[in-house]
Amino acid sequence: MIHLDTGWTEVPHRCDFEFSPSRFEDPQKMHSDLKEDGFRVSLWQLPYLNPKNELHQEAVEKGYAVLSAYGKPPVDDAVIDLSNPEAVRWYQGKLGRLLEKGVGIFTADFGEAAPLTGIYHQRASSFLEHNLYPLRYNKAVAEATGATTGNGTIYARSAWAGSQRYPIHWGGDAEITNGAMVGTLRGGLSLGLCGFSFWSHFIGGFSQKSPENLYLRWLAFGVLSSHSRCHGAPPTEPWEYGEGFTTAFRRIVELRYQLMPYIYAQAALASREGHPMLRALFFEYPGDPTSWLIEDQYLLGTDILVAPLMEEAPGRDVYLPPGSWIDYQGGENYEGGRWHSMRVGELPVVIFVRDGAAIPHADLAQSTGEIDWRSLELRVFCARAEAAEGLICLPEDGELHALRLERANDGFALEGDALKGRVAWRVVSSA
């Protein structure tokens, strides 16, 4: 059995790949075949070389490992000395060869254990180098990936000031508990306030098999994050849980595929402004005292409010910041600046949209690479507002465009065409 960890939301609606053992006799052909079949493989690695690793001796002999406090080569794990430019080039060359074979992304795990008392090539303070190590590590992997693939995205666990330049970071190996789900969100919102626009987490927790209810609730939180990843103790594949679970899993993941035009535009906006994609309520509503106290809800971009189910329940209390808000699943209008007791709809999560927001949606596709950006739906959430506004960003040019709609007859009509006919819009009123 082969476990494919995509590292981003590429959960297929079906699996068309034939897992034939003969296809994997040649690792290079395996990666190229997987890439041709639409899979983007994420390889796990770390910068510590165990003595049983064939690269351990090479790193030590070439002087590419951090020395002990006494200036001696390591006898246990050899930590690659990323303060040494030659060691960085050597390490990047190893990664580059894998990328050339068709690997899509690296999980750059660890990075927190650079020796506090070691001797580094730069001969700077070992404490300083210990802190700088995650930044050097993120940079080395991102640059190697970008040089081969044109996309410098990585999946990193450790970080230091400046690591936001090398996304994506995730929250580590969470327990499979409701408390861990709450803590994951709290930690991610804190990271966002530190200047990191993007972050992710292991959906369902990591340490053991995730219970069905927790997995689905965490999945709804996960697909409404900047990046989504199902990873942890097996099984993580939905079909291993049964047909009913797979149906519910698919329904939740399809929400993300439909919302990709919104997510992509908000990602572009966050990159431009240096804002977090997932943000604490007070980030947008600093003048509202209650928004400063909310730790288990968040805003996905500027217009969508998400309240995950942090325990097994048919609903939860939700605080809405000032203004008017519309239930994404039910369509009802709610007044902000107060609490509301909400029951969930078809999906195990409470989602609100800011009144006056236009949210672009895509038709379902087998993967994000197959989304048809030429034909999109624009859902208008207007209960009291007289006009609606939104954003769109097409992958082909990466340019942000503002959308504005005015009331017309019984619905809404676009005011002008910011994309000059490149998108055929279907305008739908959702309130």
C-alpha cells in the first residue's frame, strides 16, 4: 500500500490511478507517472542525518555538519550546518534531484533542534544560530523547490522571524481531541498576528486514528483554512471509514473546491497587504470589545466568518461582530454585535457571510488544477445592503480585481466588467 500525502487540498472525488507494483520498480518513473496522473507527491524529510543514513558520513567528511562544543564531528545525528553556504548548496542539490523526478513539494519537518552549544561555520553565537536555523532551513528548501518547479511552496513545522517569506507552516502533531482542535485554531490565529499570512494543520489530529465525528468537524475547519491537509496516524483516507463517511467527507471537501475563487482572491489580498488569511475577529473589528475575547471563531479573509464545532453537538453559540450577517447554509439574516445560538446545516460547521459581500464560486472539478475559471458563479449576500462588493483573482495573471454589483429588478447586476469578458458570470442572490 502506498500512502500519498499531497500537502495541499487535492482530495479527488474519485481515484483513477492504478496502483500496480510494477509501476514503482523505478522510483524516477514512479514519480513521473504519478505526476502525469494528476498526483502531486509530498516527500517528508528533515535536516538531521542519522548515522545509518548514507549521507551522514559524506556530510561529516565534507565539514557540512554542526560540530560539538569541543569542535568534534557528531557521533549521533549530523545536523546539516545551514550557516555554511557550501553545505546549503550540497543539501539543495539532493533535494533538486528529487524535484526533477517529479516530486511536487517537501514537508520540511523538524528544524527546532539545532545544537545550542554547537560550533557553526559562521562562528556566531550558537544560541543565535539555534534560533536562526528554522529560517535558514525554510529558505534552503523553498529556494531549491522554486528553482526546479517555479513554485517555492514548502510545508514547514519550525519557523523564526522572517519565515513568513517561505510558506506554508503547520501547527505540528496535534492530539486527536476536542481540546487539541481548539488549541490548533488558537495557535494559528496567534501565528497570523505575527505576520504569517498562511498556515495549516493536520486535519483530525496526528497521534492516533481520528474518531469519525472529530475528523469531520476538523475537516470542515480544515477546508476553511488557507491550506488543507489530511495527515496523521492511519487511516486518513475517507474510504477506510466507510461509504457514509466518504459521502460526508466528499461533501465537505466540495465546499472548498467551490470556494476556491474566493480563497484564491483572499490569498492574493493577504499576500499584498501582509494580512493573515485566517484572522481573529478583532483584526477586522478592533473597536468591538467582545471580538477581542473570541478564540474559537475566525474570519476567512474579509467576508466569511467561520465557527467550527469544537465538540460533538448539533450546533453552538456564535458571536457576530457589529453589522449584518447572513447564514451561508440557511440564508437567514442575523444582527451583529451579539450572540446567537445556531444549529448547523448539512455541513458540520457554522458559516456566516458579511452582508454586502459577493462571493465567487467555481464548479466542482477533479482537482484545483482543473477548475474552469472561465465560468464562475457570483453569489450575492445582501439582506440590507444596497450594493455588493467582492474580489476576483485569476491564476493566469495573479491580478486582483474589484467587483461591484447593484440591485436590478429582483436581483443584482455587475457594474462594469473588470475582467473584460474573460469570465462568464452567473449572478445568484443568496439572501
